[in-house]
Amino acid sequence: MRVSPVILLTWLVPFLLLTACSGEHDSPTPADSSRLSLDWTGTYSGVLPCASCPGIETTITLHDDGSFERSLRYIDKNPVPARDSGSFAWNDAGGIVTLTSDEQDSQSYQVGEHRLFHLDKQGRRIAGELANRYALDQHLHDPAIEDRRWRLVELNGEPVTSDDQHREPYILLRSDALRINGNTSCNTFNGPYAIKSGQRIDFGNNIAMTLMACPDMDREQAFVDVLRRADNYTMGDDGTMTLNRARMAPLARFVAAVESE
């Protein structure tokens, strides 16, 4: 039995249209990938440009229930950051979030992989020489260095030794609280830390210490200065960890302490 070409086309056209429409819904568009495909929940931080100060230290935490917390500190103006919280909403394309609270004006961010891009008032990416500075980096975890006690063995190229095993200088990065604990060999200290993509790390300037008089105050101060200066870390083939600044020589070298320590 021969089928008329007209009848065949009558059957095929609706089928092809249905298949095309189905394909559109099965494959998310690139704009959808931020909300659906990225692990966007978590904390982001960075220093955004400021017209009247060196920068705005900004920290934003996005929760999967649509709420957020934010911290803003204008460097050289406010010693204590302004904090607020509220809710955020996604745009229809699923690539931009807008934060709304009672304390601050609404602000939109484009959500990228491990980054939030601060948008202008028209909801567009900021262009120009400062474009790369309008981004906040997501805080990540690295089991290779977190939740392990790291004993200091080298500081600014000089070996570090201690006669007292219980007073050896060390650091411990606690992943549950995102805080660093440690000892300079005399005073204890603690403060926040942030691991970011590319094995970058930031201990900030908010390291709190006890104030005991120490036999070697110079080394203690040098240790704390290294934590404030370091911006990245590396893991050696021998299991050591180093804190570095840019591509300079390692500022400090550590070995993982054994359980008995």
C-alpha cells in the first residue's frame, strides 16, 4: 500500500515539532546552569572597589533556603563591619541573584563557578580596568590541609626547632568553623581563614592572641606576620605544606604532626 506524500507530511510535521519542543526542555540552557548545576551555596568574600576608600571588605553567605548574611567593612573608615541579612531571589534565567534586606539597597550578582560577580544598577557585568576586582570568591574546603595539626619546621628560610614538644609552634585549620587555631611556641592564637580556588588562602588581619611574655618575641611576631601575608599554599611530594606569597620563596614550611603529638 502506497502512502500519499501529503498524508506522510501530515504525520511527520507534528512529530518533528513535538520532538524539537521536548529537546528544548531536556537540555538546560547555559543561563540555567548556575542555579541547577553549580554548588553555589556557601560563603563568598573579597575586597570590592570603593570610590572614597581603599576598598570594601565584603563577605556574603548564601543559603539554600533563599536567605543570606552579609558583612561590609569600608577599609580605613570602619573598624567594625556593618552586618545585615535578608532574602535573595533568582532571575528567570537562573543566573543572577538579587539580595534584599531592610538595612541595605538591593544588589544583584551573577553566579559563576566559585564566584559572585557584582553587577551595576542595570544588572550588567562591570567592564573596564577594574572589572576583575568586582568579584567575590567562594570559600572552599581542602581535606589535604584541614583538620590536621601542622607543625612549623621552617620560617622565612630558617629552620625552627623546639626543646619542648608541648610548646612546638603549629597551626590547625578547623573545617567545621573555618577558623585557624595555633601556638607560636608561647602564645596561642585563633582567627578566621578562607580557602579559595587555585590553592589560595587568606587568614585576614583578625588573628587574636594571648599576651604572655615570650623568650623569643621576634620569631613569634615573624610567625604571625607570615600568616597575615600568605595568600596561597602548596603541598610537597614529601607531605609538607608551605605557605607562600605570590611566587616568592616559601614563607613557612610545616609537617603533619603524628597522632602521638
